[in-house]
Amino acid sequence: MSRLIVAIDGPAGAGKSTVARRVANRLGLLFLDTGAMYRAITWKAMQQGLPLDDEEAMARLARESRIELIPGENGDRVLIDGQDVTDAIRTPEVTRNVSQVSAHAGVREVLVERQRELSKEEGVVAEGRDIGTVVFPQAPVKIFLVASPMERARRRAKDLEAKGHPVDLDELAAEIARRDAYDSNRAVSPLKAAPDAVHVDTDPMTADQVVERILEIAHARTRA
Ligand code: DC
């Protein structure tokens, strides 16, 4: 299964990162967190005080930046131009701005190219919004994870609290709804299930159950 590509898409808080990482471990594939790449560019743009609505400036920034995703025992590290931004890209400020930066076609072009490059050497489990539709439309295994807005807000709250960020659940639910609307309605590569994606409703499932379900789907699709 060395060059297998598993594409996992879905809205914010559907549990993509947790399950994608575990599926990658189980299958011995690279885990590709594409949201982390959009977050890293957003972080850098904010650091430099650049106008986030300036498509050309954002695309140039993406072209000139070197993003690395480094797997490690205590989770993956995200580096931009050699600087470790693993924690910095998860702050509410970056989260608020990332939809705007990731909506620029020029930014997406650069990052999609980089994502494809990373999959050239080895198989990957990639998660994001456009993996099955744009990045790897040929992936034999495509999953679209869904969960209710309240359940997604609860999961995000747990993650943020564990990292020491205080949260207001209603505010978080509103923020998730806003980001969903933005990500789903943008002109370029909107969040959308590929026609051949298998939808998995994670509301009644634990992360481990979702992992098992994805492995079943992967086995069925790669046997065929
Ligand atoms: O999965 P995440 O919350 O880390 O993603 C951050 C943002 O990046 C999300 O609001 C939409 C965007 N994104 C995207 O447009 N395309 C992807 N493949 C991954 C993320």
C-alpha cells in the first residue's frame, strides 16, 4: 500500500486531524495536514502585518515560504522558513483569519502543488477541504466526515481547553458556523464532497470507531 492516497475532507471540527493521523499510523502512510499549511501562511502574513485581503501579496508570500510538516512521537511539528509554529498556528486569532487567506486562488495553487509533491515519494492520508475534489481527485479512498455543529463545537472546545485557551461554547459554535459558510461558499475549491466520497457521520462514534470505519472502507476500495 506504499503509494496509496486516502483523502479525508469535511468541515471544521468533524474530527479529521485526529482520525487522519491514526489512519496514517495504522497504514504506515504519511499524514498530510493541509489546514496546517494554510494556517502557517496566515500566521506569517499576520506576523508581517500584510493585508490579508491582498491576493497578490498572499500568493507571493506562499511562493516565498518553505513549509515543512515533520512527523514526531509527540505529534507533528509545523515549520515555516525553519521556525516552529506548531502552537502559534492554533490560536483563535489565526483561526479567525485563515478562511480569508485560504480563499485566494493564488495561495491555493502554491499549496496544492506542494501537497502533491509531498505525496510523490510515499503514500499519504491527506485531510482538508478539497483533497478528494482538487488535490487528489484520483485517490482511490475518499471520505467525507460530517458532524452536527454543536458536537463539532464541543470537540473544538475540548482541544482548545487542553491547550489552555479559555472558550465560550456558543461563541465557538458561531465561529464554526461562520467558517463553514465561508469555506463552503468561496469561489475557489469550496468545501464539497467528491461524488465518489463515502460520507461518515461521526456524531454517534468515538474517534477509534471512525478510524476502524475508514480502514474498512480503505480495504474494500483497494481490494476492488
Ligand atoms: O482544518 P483546519 O481547521 O486546520 O483548516 C484551517 C482552514 O484552512 C479552514 O478554515 C479552511 C482552510 N483549508 C482549506 O481551505 N483547504 C484545505 N485543504 C485545508 C484547510
